[in-house]
Amino acid sequence: METAEQKQNLREEAAAILRQIPEKDRSAQSRTLMKMLTDSDLYVNSRSILVYVSTPEEPDTRELIKKALRDQKKVYVPKILGERMEFFRLQELSELKSGAMGIQEPEGNPAAVFPYSLHDSLESAQQCLVIVPGLAFDHSLGRLGRGKGYYDRFLSGFHKCMKIGYAFTGQILPEIPCTEQDVKMDLILTAEEVIH
């Protein structure tokens, strides 16, 4: 079976798993994930956080965004611009509007775009965390996205960051087929384990 076909089958399987997680479990795991992340040295020592705005099926990131803003981190959230994705600085959640695929996005002010100059000026990868969504992950740090490649394209050009897969426990699969275009995570966080 071709990798693309395997991935599509896995996407359907992973999406079904996500839909079956009860709401109270989603809330409890989201709270645990946020606490695990924000209690970590990685979070404490970070300056910038690039984080997706969660849909109802994903681990919640809204409370994380609020906390990071309170903690005076520089918070950037993604916006789809045609074939690419850029991250824009967010000052408060109320700035978000419904965008591509019904996902909440920032306005896209060019003055607030994540500065690519920062890629080179960062002293270490740990100063910039990228919280990455996925349909599924595996113990080899592989990630299964939704098939559009936005995160893989963005992350392939950005090496001075810590790529953190953010997932419910049921999203860890035995194996995800990967190609050379697929960017692996640096670690994966679930409510029950840290995979690295």
C-alpha cells in the first residue's frame, strides 16, 4: 500500500478516535496537558510560543494562550494564506476571527507576523516553543496531520524551536508512515506521558 493511501486510512481512523472522546475527558486531559506544559522548564524558559487555536475536537489551547499572555510570553497563532501558513502575534483572544476551514485566526497584520529574523537570533531552540496539532502521533515522534502540509512546510524552514506535539492519550498510534517531507516532533505531550 502506498504511503499516501496508508496515511489517508489512518486519518479516517484517527478522526473517528477523536470524535469518540467524551467531552469530560477532553476537558480533563486538556487541563492536565496545560499544567504539564506550563509547569515545565521548557515553558518557563521560553520567550515565544507559536500555538494553534484549537477546534472543539482538539486538545484545548485557549486557556494556554491566556496563561502565556498573562505570563508575558510573545504568543503567535497561525493563519492560512493560500498555500502557506504564517504565525501572527496575538495580544488577546478577542482579536481572533473565523477564518480558513472555520478555524479561528488572527487578522494577519503584516507588522505582527512572526519575525523570520528571530530564527537566527535565538540563542537556543528552547526559547521558542511550537505547539503542534495533529490527528495522531507515534512513539517515534512522527505526526499525522490533516494532509495539507502547512505545518511541515512551515517547520522545515525553522530549526531553532522546540516542536511539541499536543495530543489526547488516544491519539498515539503504533506507527505513522513518514516521508522525508514529514517533520518529526522534538517531543509529544499527552495527559499520560511525555514522548521524546
